Amino acid sequence: MCLDCLPTRLSRRNIMKFAGLGLAAAASMPIIASASETKHAAQHEEKPADQHHAAAAPALSPNEALERLKEGNSRFIKDANACAANLAGRREELAGGQHPWAIILTCSDSRVTPELVFGGVTLGELFVIRNAGNVLDTGALGTIEYGAEHLHAPLVVVMGHKKCGAVAAACDVVQKGTQLEGSIGKMVQPILPVALNTLFKSPDFVNETVANNAISGAHRITEESHIVAHLVEQGTVKVVSAVYDIESGKVDFLDAA
Ligand SMILES: [Zn+2]
């Protein structure tokens, strides 16, 4: 629940309740009262459209799932106070199983949070894999296969973001011969051929490599996974790439793999 919800619910539901009490008593109780009110209100208030899909298997087509992400991102851009209310209720609904409708491979960057970027999407909606540079390694590919094959999520998104530090590090290796210490060098190795192919082709080397890395990752999913490739051929799964702009909040979808 976002901070905006608390005063709204308190003012609407609790002020009448507390009208007969002293102001000091009312002021001392808002947190306890709001917690019980949140659960109570969740049972009676109409839920946002996104929340109706928690307990049932996703009935969305790949294109409908993509449209839902785009609509969510538009809401995020218009109103960054995106609100995911009724988390306690959602947790109870989902305890018996999950049916996410989109798989997101993206960067671990703290500014790139898929549930927020796509408009306050709450528990049980997105199946998310994150690592620095949204690298498609074995763990990421296996997780994507699990989400698509066993959880039946109809959409896979590989989402890079502008000003990505991991991609910038890979660009430094290619452009300046920088040596990366520890496991970071190994981690960014899959980005190196993408950076090499992008070098000298754009004045915006890092951000162009970010886009090409997302496209490359999306293509590699179907090239390296016969499970996902089969689902794509059947038309039950779509794989797309995207770039998130950390300044504007906008997600640009690049292509369908
Ligand atoms: Zn990043």
C-alpha cells in the first residue's frame, strides 16, 4: 500500500468511527486501525483489473499480456504513486499457487523494479529474473523455461535500461581494454560480443549496446531453448525485448523475437 492510501482510508472510514472519541485517542490508534481496516476494505472494495487474475490460470494471449504491460507503464508515467493495495489479501489468494502472466528478465539496478515500472503490478503477476546487465545465463534461461512451460506465462520480456552500469562495464572492456576483477568479468562476457558489434556504429555507445543486448537476449532465448521455441511456434508464448528509460519512466518495446 502506498502512503497515499493511508490518509484516504483513515479520512473516509475511520473519522466517523473515531468521531465520538477524543482526538488524542484517535491519533494514538491510526496504525492499528488502518491495518484491520485495510483487510476489511479489501473485501468490500472493487479490485483493480490486474488483481482479478491471481488465483486462476492466465487467460491472456501473448499480445494481451503485452498490452497490459504497456498500459501499466503508461499509468506509472502518469502517476508515479502507483499503488498496489490489498497485499495481505493477495498473499492469502496466492498461497495455493501462482499464475504469473509475464516473465521479465531485467537488470538488478535498484531503479529498475518491474512491479513498479509496470504500474503497481502486485504479488503473483510477474515472474521476474534479475541480474546485473540482464544477462541470459543458464539460471535465467532455466527460470524462463519454468515460467513459460510450467506456469504458462504467455509473455517473456528481456528489458535493459539506459545508463546500465553492467553494460557500461562491458563497453569499457571492448573500447578501453579494461580488466574487470572477480566474477564481474565473467558475468558480463555474454555482453561483450554485443558491445563489439555496436562499437563505432553509434555515438551513444552504451545505450545502443543496452538496446542490442536486450534484443540479443530475446533472440537467444528461442535459439537456445527448444522448450520456449516450441511454445512460440505454437503461438502460446511471445518473446520481446525492451529498454527502460530511468529518467522518463518509459518502457520502449523493441521487437518480437
Ligand atoms: Zn543495469
